[in-house]
Amino acid sequence: MEKKFKTLRTVSVILKVIAWAIAALTAIGFIALLVGGAALAQFGSRYGGMGAFGPFGAVGIAFYVLIIGLIWFVSILAGAELIMVILAIEENTRGLKPAS
């Protein structure tokens, strides 16, 4: 059976790649903010930055980045999977059609 809607399949793959890139960047950003933010919070009074929040504020911001990144990751991955589900429904429906 011929595969239809090749563009939608391509969009789904691109969305999956973007979702996993967001997951990787979120993990890197979380670790960087967790370690670097807490370590550099002591310099905030002299140089600006996260000094007003202190080390616990930097940790809080790191977890905020983690939560927002996970929400983006799940949302984009779900969108990609939704496209594939709709295409699977279409293929199954077309397969049920009697041959004329």
C-alpha cells in the first residue's frame, strides 16, 4: 500500500528532533544553572545578576527551567505523535475500503 502524506511524516520527524533537542538543552541548562548559578550567586552584589535571589534562588530558577523545558518537550513530542496517530487512523480506514 502506498504511503500518503509524506510531508506530514516529515513534519512529525522534525518535531521529534526538535523535542529531543529541547530535552538535551534543558538538561544542560538545568545543570549549568544548578551548579553555576548557586556558585556565582555570591558575586551578585558586586556584578549584578542573581545576587538578590541568593543561592537558593539560583536553584529555584534551575528547577523552573527544568519544569518549563519538560513541558515543552512533552508538548512537542505529543504533537509529533498525534500526527502519526492521525496518519495511522487514515491508513487503517483506507485499508478497510473494499477494492473496486
